[in-house]
Amino acid sequence: MTQRKHFNLGDRVKMKKKHPCGSYIWEITRMGADIKIKCCGCARVVMLPRSKFEKSMVKVEEPPENPS
């Protein structure tokens, strides 16, 4: 049994393959049966089936710390 990766709306995730603009980082903008992600390099929007997204995602990026 494989371990399920946990991600939420608004998370930034690293994908296995590089986008043509050169970025590996994408932001999740919609979740459901399909996942809508936006490239953090060029703002291109792509929709993927959840199963394909989970196979292609490497990890959830840690949010930068806010100095408050």
C-alpha cells in the first residue's frame, strides 16, 4: 500500500517534470476529482486528474516564514 500525499488548496507543490518556462513549483487553485494548478514561473493554468497529479507531485513546499 502506498502512502497518500497530503495537500490542501493554496499549497505550493513541486512536480517531477519541469515546465517549459523552467519552474518546478505549482500552486493548487482548485481541488476535486480534478486538480487545477498554476505555474509559479509563468502563471499558466493546467487541470489534471487527481490520480495523475498525485503521481507527478514530489512534495509540498514549506511556506516561507513570516517575520511578525
